[in-house]
Amino acid sequence: MKSAIMLVFLLVSMNSFASGLIHPLDFKGTEREKNKVIEQIKIDVKKTYSQIGMGDPFTLRMMEKEELKSFKKLTKVTNRKLLDTVIGQYCSLGMCNYNTILMMYNEQNKASKEELAW
């Protein structure tokens, strides 16, 4: 069982690394990091939306802005363990973008505070 868990962790880590995802909670805000985040977002958005025939400038700029807005919000989250779990889950599924990660982090965080009641 431990070897299976380690294998899953390794695959998730490799996938996250391969995607070039910059972890929001490791972000310090330097100009170099800001430029790196912007470049990564531009590349990922162009790749994703061009593959589905939506690589027009309007769509790309709109989605780049949404990704950057989501990244900025993710730099302020407080539960790193939960964020790491969400990143691992969604990057392993090929859904490694800040918008999805933020949305699912918020949903997971909300669910973690709920209790089953009548």
C-alpha cells in the first residue's frame, strides 16, 4: 500500500513539475517571479485554448486575466495542505490551471468546515 501511495505521489509531483505550475504560496512577489508567472500563464492559456479552436486574441487575453486573478487569490489562501492536495488532484487530471485550482480549493475548504446534520 505504501509503495502505491508513493507511486501516486511521484506521478502527481512529476505532472505538476512538468506543467510548469508556479506554486502560489511559494511566490514572493519579485519582478522576476511576476514575469515568470505571466509568461507561464500566457503559454498555458494559448496552448489550452488553441487546442479547442479558441485561440483568438480576445479569448486569450480574457482567460489570461482570469488566470492571473486566480493566481493572486491563491497567494492569500491559508490552508497550504489543502491547496497542495487540490493542486495534486487536478494537475494529475490535466486540469492544472489556477482558475480550476482556486475554484476547487474554495469548494474543498468550504466542505471541510461543514458537518452532516438533519
